[in-house]
Amino acid sequence: MTADEIRRAFLEYMEERGHTVIPRAPLIPRDDPTTLFTGSGMQPLLPYLLGARHPAGTRLADSQTCLRVQDIEEVGDNRHTTFFEMLGNWSLGDYFKQQQIPQIWAFLTERVGLSADRIFVSCFSGDPDHGIPKDEESAGIWSRLFEEQGIRADHVDLGTEEHAAAVGTGGARIAFYSKKNWWCRGGSAADMPVGEPGGPDTEIFYLFPQIEHDPAFGEHCHQNCDCGRFIELGNSVFMEYQRTEEGFAPLPRRNVDYGGGLARIAAAAMDSPDVFRIGLLWPIIERLQELSGRTYDEHTRAMRVIADHLRGATFLAVDGVTPSNKAQGYVMRRLIRRAIRFAFDLGLEENFFPQIIPTIAGIYEEHFPEVGEHTADVQRILEKEEQAFRRTLRKGLRQLNQYSRTGVTGRELFVLYDTFGFPVELSTEEAARNAIVVSENWREEFDEQMAIQRAQSQRGTTLHV
């Protein structure tokens, strides 16, 4: 099945089970000043997970576009992207574990056709300090589903990822983790913000035996290993707690929040550990190969970064963001400029966005009509930014290379930012690529220069450095 077919099948599958399909929320959150972007499918539904009544009922499903830049440095491997699409279903005080786990299992194995023998899962090992028990119920449901397929379902308690890498799973089908299988916006139960909902989750992984474990990620492989042998397809969060000043209290209603990575499920369906080969990304790679005359196999990382970043920038523009030096606009500018920088590795030293944006629009406009409706605006916004940055890129790179003998300080990074428009992250990345030493306290030095500039600007003067 292609990614488009999987998206359609998921929404139809959930409709058959009484879910109302709701439209995607914009990448810019409404009424949530705590975060810049919609980074998960549950984020727009937070009020309803806390107890408010949703107008569409208690069973919902969607395909939500998301943007996360926390892992931007990871883009270039076989599975990380900043922009992604989450297939989601929710039960708001309706069904719980006994229905959720089997229905996701059936969707993946029966509708999508994934091999049950290559599915592995994880569950929450419990948090005795906060009175939260081990999730034996979810593990029991998984055991039954595996055993019905004639698959042995051994359990192993791994705790932390560090411990898991040290001991390995021993081939166990179901692994218990601590922090990794607790879901809340704070990360762990101990860090869960007061008033926030959370609970244990169970994650689904797909094994790609063609990938050999890399010991750089730990002595032994396990479900959460970063070597790429296991890829997480999605997780079901069982929200049943709310953090209070006194500790943890049960939510007024127990909720289910499922999020499945569309790209990763599609990659598993085609038995490819490389998510960039699916239909949502590969047409962009093919266009880059045509424009550059270079091959994906020889320039894998550069093409992956460009494809991901321009797709993310396109959806940001569709949702009303324009490049700037603040908030969402700064992130958008960083994505665009990183894409241009990696384009130099392909020999694309002239404007190429006009040849890529129509390809991206063509991939998404059928399911997300707003992409087609705003393609002309997206072209204009991104082309303008590309033209502006290319005028200073070469000068900035030459300036950075002049620092190679003495190393780079935060003051010099500020010059690159202020004079040449280099996002500071791009400068530090480029320095690392060229083995240029960056001072340990560069961030403090950079922030000091920024503070001076703001003070000078408030007095109506110009800062010269």
C-alpha cells in the first residue's frame, strides 16, 4: 500500500468503528502560547482530553500534519523528519485498552498487511515513586494477539534505554521501559506539569532484519535502539492521570490517544527501512536528482535534508507563516536556509525552489486541498527567501572559513548572523562540518551581542561590530 492508500484506509477503518473524521489543525497552534508548532496529533485536542466535550463526539480520527525541530540534527538518517503526518484516533471516555490495542493490531496486520512476526512492542514498567503500576494489562493483550498468530511473546523488563543497550532484549517480543513508555508533555511522571494529562503508553515497532545493529548505539539492540534496525510505527497513550499539586489524580474520563507515523507505516509496508523512498518524499528526491544530475545513493543526506525541509517550509507557508527573525518565522527561515546550504553539496548554486514546490504541492493537494489553493503564495514566499539568502551565502561561508585558524567565538557567530543572515545554528553546523573549533561559551557571547544590539536599537542607533 502507498502512503495515500494507507491514510485513506485508516480513516475509513476508523469510520467503520464509529469514529468521526476531523480535519487537520494548522501547524501554528491556536490558543496555546507554550509551543511554537503543532508537534503531535493530540495537541489540538488537549482541552477534550482534559474533560471538555468535543462537538464531534467521543470517537475521533484524523491525519494531522506536525512539525518538530528538536530532532533537526537527526534529519539525514533513514527515519527522522521535521515535518510528518500522524494518523490518529481518540476515545474520549469511551473505550480503553481492551478495544484499542486489538483494533490497531488488526489495522496494521490485516488492512496494511504488515508481517506480525516483525512487530515488537513496548509497555510501561511502572513508577513506584509516584504510585503508578506496571502496565501488565497492555502486555497481556499483546501476548494474546501474538500467541493467536503462533508467535511466542516473551516479556523482558529493560527500564532505561541505557540499561536496555547494556543487556539487550534476548529476542523478547514485549519490552517494558520506564520513562520511554510514559507519555506527557513534560517527558516523565516526575517532570509532568501541574494540570497536564498523561499516562502509560504502548509503542509498536517494526523490525528491519536487513539493517545490522551498529554498536555505536550500544552493545545490544532493542526496540528503542537508534541504530535503525527497529522503527517505531506509533503508540497508544492511555491517559488516565492528571498531575496535581499533591501528586497524581485520575482524570474525569479515561482517554485513548493513538498516533501512528504515516511515513513509517508506509515504509514498513514496502519493506524499506528508508522512509524517504515512500510516495510522500520520493518524488521530491527524484526531482532533485533530475535538477542536480547527482544520485541519491551518493548524496543521500543532502537530498533527505532538502526534501524534508522544503516540505516543512511549504506547509508552514500554507498555514500563514512567513520567514522572519522571530518565533515560527525564524524556524521557517532556518529550514529554508539549511535546504539551500545542502543544495550547494549537489551543485545547485542557482535558484531551484520553483522546480520543487509544484512537486510537493502535487503530492498533497488531493488530500489537503489548501495546499493546492495556496501554491502560488508558497512559491512567492519561498522564492523570495531563496533569492535573498543566496546573495549572502557565499560571502558568509568565506567569512566563516576565515575563522578556521583561530576558531569561532560567539561574537563572530553574531557577525555572521547580523551581517550575513546566518542562523546561529547553521554557523555552528557548518563549523562542525569543516572542523572549525567553536568556543565553549559561544552561546553566552552571542547572547551578549544580541543584548547590546537590542539596547542600541532602542536608543535609535546602529550597532557596528
